[in-house]
Amino acid sequence: MAADRTEPTIDFLSGAFWGRDPHEDLTWLRAHSPVHWDGNVWGITRYDDVREISKQPDLFSNAGGIRPDAGPIPMMIDMDDPEHWQRRKLVNRGFTPRRVRPSEDRIREVCDEIIDRVCERGECDFVWDIAAPLPLIMIGDALGVAPEDRQTLLEWSDGMLRGLTGDPAALGAATEAFAGYTEYAGQVIADRRAEPRDDLMSVLVHAEVDGDRLDHDSLVHESLLILVGGDETTRHVISGGGWQLLADRSRWDRLATDPGRLPGAVEEMLRWVSPIKNMARTVTRDVTFRDHPMEAGQKLLLLYPSANRDEAVFDDPFSFDIDRAPNDHVAFGFGSHFCLGNSLARLELRVMFEQLLARLPDLALVDEVEPTCRAANFISGYEAMPVRFGPSRPRAGLSS
């Protein structure tokens, strides 16, 4: 992308900026203003700078909240060490390799159930019929949500996420969604205290490290973080990755011929989509960073999509390459706040595309125009993506 252009007008808090393709502007910023003040916040555009700031919570704190226009929420993502580490050790009990590895069979079963629902039709919306249900079902099962309540869970997640953008019009719906989730989660927590099951909520309720346990409010907020953090993000990577594989059919065909390439393709999907557009940090004291004086209390945004297209780190960064190696993207963040659910997300992505390649091998786009993204300044992805395929019979013996 060309960097020799007039300085763009940037508003990092604008949903419209992130809803459209922002990469031409981000490319210009990396070349000419890599640490950029837009009048409200600092935008950190280069890969090395994003990683550097992520390693210095004493100067750039999480405790001011992950959104620059909203205060902190009492969950570990809005904490610095040592409080963050104490909380993370407890929540991590639900994401150990011993717990994630056995999930593969269940994920494959869910993927087949999802495909069963559409395979006879010969067409569907890839976003809502294929990408969205998988993380929603997996997270819902983990948090003790009854199957008939999954749609409500999706509405709560969406409502609360919209509230994090700072849009005043969305705050009322976000408050209602939070109240609904809090009441529902309280019932599940009480049930798991009395009768533990083999699910994530039971692990969180009964987790203990060095005598510490999660109290009721902490359980509500940390399970909420798992819900919001895992639902839409994985959906958007499935959708955005699927578009790239189908827009250039040779990519899909190479994976069909050699499924062993899928783990690398998943990493490229994560780099390319970068569903979390930014995370905020708060400057703790007056400091100069890359020759830019920053004042205590100012907010800055770590711009992950920009870091993941940094020409200084990634060869030909605007090429979607399923064989890219190395691929040290920052789609899961970096440092002490590296995403706890990364292994589960990677597993869901790999298994979903394994099943799609095997069961819908002729999957194709209906429209060659790239789908539009929701105008949101935090997490954003495709709103719809019609696809078609040869009708086939559901697999026998699977139930939804």
C-alpha cells in the first residue's frame, strides 16, 4: 500500500474508522506518524512499539480500563500485577491443556451439528449459520447455559459489547444486558457451588490457589469476560478467514489437498482478521515515548491490526499466505495479558475448517464483493456472507 499521500484525518474512537478498511490510513501512520495523537488518544501503530508498551504496565497501565472512553471493570483484563496475576492463576484453572485437549471431540461434534443444519439447503449465511454458532455453543456449554438460552446469551454478549464502544445510545441496552447476564450467571454459580459439573463454571467456582478463591462478583465478571472475549472474536476470524480462502480458490484447494497446512492457515487468519482492533492503556506518569511527550492520565491504544501488517516484521504483509512462517502476530495480545483462551480459539478454528473442507468441499462465495464490517471501535467483523454448496445429507446419529 502506498504511504506517500496526504495526512489522513484520524479518529481512533470512531466505529466508522474501524468498520471500513482502515489499513490505508494505518499504513500511512506507520510510515509518517507511528505514535499518533488524534486529539483524544495516542495510537500505537508499529509492531515493536505495541510489544514494548505491553511489557511496561508500570508506565502504561491496564488498571484504567481497556476502553479509553470508559472506566475499568472489576475483571482481570482491567488489572495490573500483582492483582492481575492472582486473578489469572485462578481463572487459568479452566484453560489448562488438560482441559482444552479433550474439547476437540466435542468441538468436532458441534461443527458437524452446525453443518447438518444447513447441508441439505445448498446455501446459507456463513457468518450466522456457520461461524457464529460454534463459539456461542462452546462458551454457552462451558458457562452452564441451557441450549434454549443460547440466543439470549448471544444478545447479551452483543449488547454489552456495543456498550463498550462509548456510544451513549448503546449504554441503556448494555446495562439491561449486564443485568440479565448477572442474574442468569448468579443462578448458575449457585447451582455449581451445590453440585459441581464437568464444565468451566464449576472449575471457576471451586478454583483455589494459595488459599485464594473467586468471590461471587469476581465469578460474574470473569465469566462475562470469557463470554465477550471468546464469542465474537472467534466468529469474526472464522468468517474473515473463510472469505480469504474462498476469494482465492487456490487457497481452499491447497488446504483440501493437504489439511496439514491448516494450523499455519489458522495463524494467518488470526493475523489477517485481528478481531480485537485495539486495547487501551493509561499513562501512569509523564513520560517520553519515541520522542513524544505523554502526560500522566492520557490514554493510548495498542492498534493490533496495524501491528499485524507492519512491513518491518511481516514480508508482504498485505498478502494472505497460508504458509507464512514465521508468523508471530499479536492477535492474542502480548505480555502478561496474552489471551488465556488462545488454545481453545485455535482448536475451534482448525476443527471447523477441517469439517468444512471434508463435508462441504465445493463451498463457494455467492458474491465476490467483500462483505462489510460492523461499525465498531473495539471488536468488528463481517455482518453477512452468503455462500452456496452442493446439497448433501446430514450425518446420521447427530443431535443438536
